[in-house]
Amino acid sequence: MVLRRVVVTGLGALTPIGNNIQEFWNGLINGVSGAAPITYFDASKFRTQFACEVKNFNVEDYIDRKEARKMDRYAQYAMVASDEAIKDAGFDFEKLDKDRVGVIWGSGIGGLETFQIEVLNFAAGDGTPRFNPFFIPKMIADIAGGHISMKYGFRGPNFTTVSACASSTNAIIDAFNYIRLGHADAIVTGGSEAAVTIAGMGGFNAMHALSTRNDDPKTASRPMDKDRDGFVLGEGAGALVLEEYEHAVARGATIYCEIGGGGMSADAYHITAPHPEGMGAKNVMLNCLRDAGLKPTDVDGVNMHGTSTPLGDIGESKAILHVFGEHAYTMNLNSTKSMTGHLLGATGAVEAISCILSLKYGIIPPTINHFTDDENIDPKLNFTFNTAQKRDVKVLMSNTFGFGGHNACVLVKKLEI
């Protein structure tokens, strides 16, 4: 069968460095750090006392108070970002066949704050089971996609992907495949996360996964730097409207780019540590290139998973050299997590959006907070350290890897008529 082409016609973002697409992009190209002391709770007794929170966000500016109370923060974020993307896509709802429009969303954890609140309230009581009737519908990881579909009446494919930090990249790939196989004409996709909570910070601290640079949060996320000491937890959402090319053209939609391909793989190695030689990372990029029908030399850059962990950055750098060979030295590599922190299940969507905006504007955002080279990482690789770089880019890839060894990679390219 002939696979249909898939393009991007809408974008939305709610991030630690900007509460919409334009603010997010301005933050990226100007190297803004979203890290700051935690405001959601008293973190003074925690090993890590900072995170990349969404700032200046009042949910009632976007969602009716009564409806917002039925949603965990992760679902609120999903609603705000998806609303921006859907408006950006410019659908004529009178003519749109809503049976052919779906929602495929990603979240690694879902309603962690809701779960935490309900359990703590029960533990503080006398043992009588008094729970909020919205406890379960607020907590479950699939409910964000449900809320989006109900608001707009989208009756096409609707589900949630959960693969830890690869979740929203998997969601994008699934949306891409459902459209190109003919199961839908358009799909709202992306991911959201709101794990900056007592349980989230405490759990990741217990794993020694987070940076503890409490004296200087803004420089704590430092991918590829010799003195990196863990990732910075972030939160937020990224949303994309994916659409079949002919469907988009017929309604006169503005097209950002084409989705070229997607790849998936597993490390099959360890529950949290990456493969030391980047085996899964290598395979996922090769699978993505194969799906897109492109050669390594066609790629202009990679938005790396680049979490700022001691092992992860080394393994991914090795994988890039394995896949791209000498061409790797001509590419722009970057990690936008140096600015946004790690948005867990939302990170793939937010970073795919960064790549799409790079195609549009011809600018590669920087990897900020680089101070000292790591002798274990090839210094000839261009990680776009500290300052954005102008470049006419036609093809970019975005990597996301999750606990459990889940790897996903999506390729975006300029539209060729």
C-alpha cells in the first residue's frame, strides 16, 4: 500500500521557559534557564531543592475553575498546550469530519500530585476511606487525551502512550503511523507531565538521578559537561497537530514541516542505566533513518536526549558517532534540557517542537551551561555550546530515552512539494 504523507499544522507549548510557542522559542534561542528554587512545597529537607517549574501560570486564565478542579496539573497543562496547537492549526469545525480526528497523548507518570494528595489525606485520617470522587479520573495517565477529545468532539483514535521519558515521542510516532496508514486525517498529539511534587522529587532523589547543585540551580543542567551531576526535573506540555498532507492542502492550512519517520528500540540492559556503548540509542536512530528512507548524511542535526547524567551523555555521544561517522562532525548537536530541564513524558514533544522551529527559523538552540570538556566525549562534536547558531537546516532528529530501556526517535524535515 502507498503510505500517506504526514505534516505538522499546529503547535502549542507550556514550558518552564515560556507559556506559549513564541515565549518558548525566545527562551530557547536566548539560552534562558528555567531552573529555580521549588515553590510548590517546602523542599528545604530535600537533597535537591530546585526544579524547572512552569511560571506565572494561573489555570483559571485558560480553564473554567469548576472544570480545572477535576483535572490534575498534568491534564491542565495538556489542555492549555493542545488548545494553542488546535487554534494554530486553524480548523473549520463546521467542515471538519471529527470522526477522522484523534488524540494520541503521552505521559510517563500521569496524575502523581493527585495520587500523593489523596494518599496523604487518607494517612492523616482515622482510617475511614474518604476519597475525592475525582481521585481516579484525575490520576489516570490516559485522562488528558480524554479531556482533549471531549472538549473538541474528536472521535477518532484516542489513547495514551506510556514509555517513561520516551512517552510523547512514542505518541508522535503512533499518530504519524495512524495517519499514514489511513486511520485518521488529523491527530492531536504530544505529552504532558507535572511531577514536581513531594513524591516526584523524593523518588528521583532516592535514585540519585537529580542534580544537587542547590547553590546555583540555573547552571545545574549541564549536558556533556565534565562536572554534570544529574538531571533537573521539569514540567509542562508540548502539543502538535499532525495531519495528512492532502487534507491539509485542501483546507489551505499553514504547514510547518513533514514528519519523515520514526524509530523505536530497547536497550534490554538495565531498569535505569543506559547501555554503556549506546546500543539502544544507536539502533533507534538507525531505525528512524530506515523508516524515513534517508541516509545519515542527509541529517543536519540531532536534539539529543542529553539529560546531564554522567553515563547517559557518554553513551548517546558514542551512538551518534557510530550512526553518523565522520558526518557527525559537520552536524549541530544540542540538548534543550539544559534550559527546560527534563520534562519526563512531555520531553519528546517539547523537543520535537524545538526541532520544528529550528527548521522554520534556521537557528539551532544552544546547549547552555558548558564549562569544562569531558575527556570521555569527543571534543570535535559540535554540541552548540552556550550560544545559538544560525544554520539552514532541512532534516533534524530528536532522541528520547526512558527508564526501562525505551528509546524513541522522530525525524522532521522541510516540506518538499
